Amino acid sequence: MFEPPPGILDPVTYARKLALAKARVVAKQVGTGLVLGADTVVVLKGEILGKPADPADGIRMLSRLQGTTHKVITGVALVDAATGKEKVAHAVSTVTMKPLDLKTIARLAPKHLDKAGGYAAQEKKDPVIKKVVGSYTNVVGLPMELVKKLLKSLPK
């Protein structure tokens, strides 16, 4: 339902389009108020990794991501449901993951099927991240610094 038109391969454009599509759907449903939409993708060597389809896909993703440095991109959209005015932006963070053994990957894969890349930065008991350059809240899934900036840019 939220997929952008075919042919959009650029990860930034993809994340922004998904965020805007989500916000537009909700804005039509509610009719008034400000609607926030967001979508996060993980990008490894130019390839967009979404949410794992199943535990086996999660194992595949984590096996590819472990020990690497990759990008996390979140598109953020604000839609004024009454006027239809829209603002869209994005955040990019660089994440370096720790090397993970197969036993750890197999344990983690089923836990995060709802997360882009198959991992959760906020899980303290599943420490997979070695380093984040950029917004940590972006890696969690909603870049709060960017949301604040977008909200401040609205007319008073």
C-alpha cells in the first residue's frame, strides 16, 4: 500500500516517499491536525534492506550486516490534514556493527522481524552496534532532532 512507484532505487528518495505516503493516508483518514509519517531503511553497499520477511531472511540480513559499516536512512513527513501542506526531510546515520557469531545471529533474527535490517539499536540486551555516526534516534527509527526542526519550520 505504501510502496513508491517502481524504478525508485535511490534509498533517500525511497525512504522519503514511503514516509510521505504513510502520512498522506492517515491525513485523509483524520481530516484535521498535523500527521507525522516516517520510514527507515538500512542500506548496505547501495542495496536497500527493509524488514526481514521471516527468521531465515533475518539471519541472511544480520549475517550480511555483522562486522560492516552501513547507512540508516529515515524519511520523515509532516502533512497538515486540513490544508494538505506537506514537509518532507530525511536523516542519514552511519552504523558500524560488531562482528556476530552464527549462534548470536540465529538468536537475534526472530526477535526483530519488524525492524529494517533485522536489528534494534535500542535493545540493551542485544548490543550489536559498535558505533553510530550521526543521529542515534534515527537508527532507533525516528530522528527526533529532525522532527523538532520540521515542527519549528511550520508557520506560527
